[in-house]
Amino acid sequence: MCGIVGYVGSRSVSEFLLEGLHRLEYRGYDSAGIAVISDGEISVRKKAGRVMELARLVEEQPLFGNIGIGHTRWATHGETTDANSHPHLGGNGEVVIVHNGVIENHDSLRNQLIALGYVFHSQTDTEVAAHLMAHHLSEQLKLNSDEPCVDTCLRAVNLTLDRLKGTYGICVMFRDCPDTIIAARSGSPLVIGVGKNEYFLASDSSPLIGCTQDVVYLADNEVVVLNATGMKIAHRTTGRVQPSIQTLDQVSADIDLGNYPHYMLKEIFEQPTSVENAMRGRLDEGEATAVIGGLNLTAQQLRTFDRVVLTACGTSWHAGLVGEYLLEEFARLPTEVEYASELRYRNPPISDRTLVFSITQSGETADTLAAMRECQRKGHPTLSICNVVGSTIAREADGGIYLHAGPEIGVASTKAFTSQVTVLSLLALYLGRMRHLSYPAGKRIIKQLREMPEKIEEALKCHERVQEISEKYAHFNNFLYLGRLYNFPVALEGALKLKEISYIHAEGYPAAEMKHGPIALVDEQTPSVFIVPKGGIQPKVISNMEEVKARRGPVIALACEGDKEVERIADDVIIVPDVEEYLQPLVCAIPLQLLSYHIALLRGCNVDRPRNLAKSVTVE
Ligand code: F6R
């Protein structure tokens, strides 16, 4: 949440900062701002609203210079006003900072600073850090007037950080040390791009693409001092750190929109490829199993586990529910799916024989990270299923599986969901084959998995039909999404997609559970979306459809071609390919993603930047 950029070198800094903020906008888009140092002065431009509006402001009032920081905000403390936008100046403008995270003790610090005479211009917790930084700087200057300015500034930063409770990714510039940026992290990610006589900073690697391939991921409690000729990283308690430079393998094409009007649509259509990439090199025909390197556990160790806990938030949690069914069916491993936000504060009995997986697209979700750390604190190895390479969860996990889905920029998760389900199928196959899943069963699963990219391609053919149906249903204000077994999590995911991007109230339920309460919602004004492809209990779901129709509820059904029974009952049918039940989420998610996309467009919503949301939720 919130995006940070920084640059020091010889480029024109405003251009890099604005382009970087544009790429980070998915992290928050309530307001944006930049600060640049030039001729010994810090200048700030900031504005409530999108980065585009900031760019307009910078065009009218340009900023020239070669060192600067920027921020795109997802509001936590204080409304979305110009004044609450970052960067924030501290003292009398001798310090400027941008911050991602939450400073929990901001209130008491603010009172102390007010008593010292500091004047606040915003309601943010960040301005507290800015003034505190200015305060420590002035104290340190009095005590150490002879030392190099950068050392004094670094001490001021460390003294300030010592007093902050909460989380931060923070970048600071000092008017009197005009060639230096100091940045630090505790709980909110920061990556440093290493160029030739230039350095870049960002909350994730997307702003660095096209600028440099060499990156260093700052770890918690590390602080970095950057100027055009060098970088020094130190752990705040243990001292100097030798940076490990890694290579980014993303290419700019991954973050370009191409011919698509929105990232969400682009990412929906990328799913045949992203699912293929999730499986690439991971299917072993000879042994009829999956090949999963990176778990850092031997087959012998893996066989000793007798329970699995999957923890995640939002869409990733829905993928986890599919994972539960898969792991129990293929590997007969009792599996629980826990909301990370609950797990982190509960004290569930996790034994040495429980295998814990954190599922996350971004690898930065605060609750998922905290739940993982809590499990690790108790001595349990925790593995990750993650998309963003080098993200905090991927780095801190004891092992894991990458999705290889490429950057997901649209705020509503689409391709990450199907990649997570694919990886969970591989995991279930792998763990199943080292238990009692037979060779022929493994072979059959592999064959079906191999067909999935083609089946998803086929599912995408419903696009025009979904567009038509969207026009008919876009004006409704309540929806039910109903499915059973593997399609129950798909129903939850379909409802979440609709809620988050079109602001329509939607509920996902196991279809049969509907009659225990939600059926009271059914009337002519409440459409139900039934996920009812072929399968063992399809007749039961058809009965649930009848129950809705009997109460005059409009019915949209996702069904396989030629299903006369469904066609007879439903008002509108969307065709999905016929695949094995355990792979149905991979094809049934597609029309639901498209349905929410088109309904949101018809209602004039911003599909890639839905209100109140941010892509990566790095606060509690
Ligand atoms: C929904 C969505 C969110 C995320 C959730 C977890 O479309 O994107 O519900 O799934 O915030 O995010 P990750 O997977 O990055 O941990």
C-alpha cells in the first residue's frame, strides 16, 4: 500500500519519478507527490487524485534536478487532500520524507512535537516522522557540528526510527545534504536499483524496469544511504551489510497495456499463458508426478507431514479453498485454510507435522507476512506460493513455489488466482504421489493439466456473450453467486470480483447452503449466478436453480455446451469447457472475471483502480 520512488544520478529526476509513480499507482491512488532538491532547496509538488493530475501540476510548475523522491498514497491517516499527500516537509523545510506504512504511536509523538513548537499542516502520521527527523537533526547538529553532514543526517534518521512504532518504508532527503537519499524499511518493502553512477528506489521493481536490471532488496531494519557514486547499507542494530545484487528478469512488455484498454482485461486474456508458465518444467510424465523444487524439504521429510494449513487473504484465500479440496482429494492430507489476519492473532495448534503455506500474489500482504512470521517464530517451517519474485514473503519463507504469472497490475486479481490454483494442483499431485495416489491417477491428472491452457483459451471465447449478458444485468444492485464443491470457492471469487470493481453487493455461497438463509434475498431484483458445469452433484445444483426460479429470481448459469436441463431453467447461459471437476475453477473463474469487468465498465467504474482499494495491502 502506498508506492515510493526515489532517484539520484544524472537523469532528469521528475520524469523518472512520475513514470515510476504511474507504474506504482496500483498500490494506492488517493494522491501523489514528488520532492526534488535543486540549488540547495527542496521543492514539493503534490496533489490529491491520480498521478496524471500530479503530472499536469508538474507540467505547469516544473521541477528540475537530479535527486528526488515521490509517493502515491493509499490513505490511512487523514483524508485524501493536497495537504495530506506526501512528501511531507519537516521542521522549516530542512527535511522531506515519503512513507509507506503506519506509525502507531503518531499521536503521542505529535503531542510531544507540538509542545516543542512544531507546526503541523496535515493529519498524517508521516508528518510526525518528518518533524521528528527535523528535531533530531537540529539536536545532532548542535552536538556534532564538525562531522560530515551525511553522518549527522543518518544519525537523525536512526534516532527517529528508534522512536517509531509500527511499519515503514521511508525515504528521506535533507536540504543541507543535497546529494543524498536515506531510506529504511521495517515491514514495508523497498528495492534499490543499481545503475552506473545512479541509484533508484521503489516499493517494488516495476519502476526500475527499463532503467536497470541490478537490484538489491532492502531487508527489515536495514537503512541505506545513496548518492550518485555509491550506496551503503547497514543493519540498524548489527551494522554494515554486504549488499547482494540480484538480476531482474522482467521485461517492459509485461507491464505495457499493449492493445488492451485495461490491465484487468489484459491479465484475464493472459491466463492461457500464465497457467502454462505455472506448469512449465513441473510435470514429470515418467513418474506421473509434479516436480517441485524450492520447497527445501526432502521427499522423506514431506512424507512425515500429516496436516496442511494454507493461509492467505482475499482472492489468494479463495485459491487456498480450492487447494484444500485438491490436497484432501489427491493427497488425503487434512487441510485447513485460514485467513491470515485471523491466524496471526490466534494460537491454533500447529504441530511439527503440520505443513504451512502462505499464498500471496504480491508477497507483501501485511497480514499474510505476519501470520507466516508467527508460525516461524513457533519453529514451524513455512513455505510460500507467491508471484512476485524477491518479495518479502518469498524471501522470508523457508521455501516456496513461484507462480511465474508475470506482473499483475490490475487491482482485481485475475491471473494470479488461476496460477495459484494451478500450483496448488501441482502440489496436491506431488504430495499425493508420495503417498497413495496411483500411477494411472497421476498420469490422468497430468494429461488434464496439460490441456488446461487450451481449455482456458476456449473459456475465453465467452467474451462476447458475457458482454451481452452484462448489459442485461448491469443495473441490478444485488447478486448471489452459487456453486458447490470445487465451484464454491469460485462463487466466492466471482462475488468478490463483482463487489470490488463495480461496487455491487454480491454474496458467494455453497449452492445448497442458500436455503439456510440467503434464499430470503431472492426476488426479481436479485440475479443468481450459478456455476453448474457437468459433475457428480450437478443435479443437486440444478435443484437449487429451480428453487431460485420458483421465487422469480433471474438466473445466469455457467454450464457446459448442450446442457439442456440448465438451458431450460436459466435465463442466460454462459458456456464453459467440460473439464474434470477438480480443474473446473480454472475455466469457471474466467467468465466471472469478464462479467465483473463488463458490468463495472457499464457502470462507469474504474476497473483497474477501484475506489478504496490498493493492490498490495501492506497495512493491517
Ligand atoms: C482481490 C484482491 C485481494 C488480494 C488480497 C491478497 O481481487 O486482489 O483480495 O487477493 O489482498 O493479496 P496477495 O495475494 O497479494 O497477498
